Amino acid sequence: RKEVEQDPGPFNVPEGATVAFNCTYSNSASQSFFWYRQDCRKEPKLLMSVYSSGNEDGRFTAQLNRASQYISLLIRDSKLSDSATYLCVVNNVYSGNTPLVFGKGTRLSVIA
Amino acid sequence: EAQVTQNPRYLITVTGKKLTVTCSQNMNHEYMSWYRQDPGLGLRQIYYSMNVEVTDKGDVPEGYKVSRKEKRNFPLILESPSPNQTSLYFCASSDLPGLATTDTQYFGPGTRLTVL
């Protein structure tokens, strides 16, 4: 099983739709979790951290399920500007492995 | 302005000609790392460094070297580049992973390398 797995997509959704991505991780000792956004040919940028209790930032909601070892990202009322690749990132620093592990990303296209 | 800079941004070279890609950050971060990104393979870590003079291999270190003589700089060295090292390279820095409130990775703008 790969360390961090994401559905590569693409997810093609109309403007205004709600879309959800999941990301599974294999290391039960993983400490912290993040979602990054990457626009085409640009550098990744932090979208939001994922807290145990779940957290929301505007139209974006992140959830963590430690028992099932997955995190999710929900985007409500999708905008054209949300089109990007979303990367799941897992921090394994205390497990002795490579500290930060990136998923391959899920591509989202929001269509007018 | 807090930033990570990489140079050059674009480079076309030939097999076997040694090259260095520089990376510099102005945020006093302990942790720095290099990634390569290839279609269908995502971001793969090449090397990382937890502090000055401390470097470790990532997932794909073969063919690369790094050094961390100063906190702000983390150059990536390709002693004898080969065509399979054609890729988009990103440098990143952050506070040490594990400090829950400061885990944001700041990425440089990327270096697109082509090895002929």
C-alpha cells in the first residue's frame, strides 16, 4: 500500500457544485495532515491544515478520520478559480521515516 | 517578503555536464528539502535537511547531491546529469516538521530542467 493515496481525477464539476476528495495514508503514527493546492506549472501552496476535530475555512472543510486513516477535503459552491490540483500531505516526522509525504494529487476542473 | 528563491528557473543542458540549482530562503527555517515532480508521479522528495550540516536522503536521491553549509541555502547538485533527470524541481522550507502550528511548507517557484 502506498504511503499516501489520492484519486488522481480529474473531477469535472459545474460551478456551484459541492465536491469532496479523500486521501488515505498508511502510517498510523502520522502526526499531522495538510491540504495543498497547486496550479498548473506553479509551486504548491498550503490550503489548510487538517485538525482532529475537523476545520472549516470559508467554502473549504477538512476532516480527519484516524481510525480509518483518511483525510477529506470538501469544497462547497465551487468557483472557476478552484480549478487546480489538490495535494494531500502527511507528516511522519516522529516515525523515523521521511518527514513529509505528498500524495500525487487530485485534479479538479470547475466548468462554467 | 518571506520567500524561497531558486535559480535558474529554466535550464537546458547536456548529459554529463555538472550543474547546481541554488535554493535560498529568508525565513530562518531549519527544514529544507528538494522535490522533483513528474507527470503521473507527483512530488517525490530527493533530499532534505533538518539543519545546518544535517542532510538525509528522501525517496529518490540517486544522481543528486546536496549541501547545507548555511541555514538559508540548500543547493542541489547534479554531478553528471542524465536525461531521466529531466523534471520540474521544487525547493521548499519550513520550521521543523512536527511543530504543529508552523508546519507550512514554503515552496520556491520551481526549476524546469531539461537534460539532452
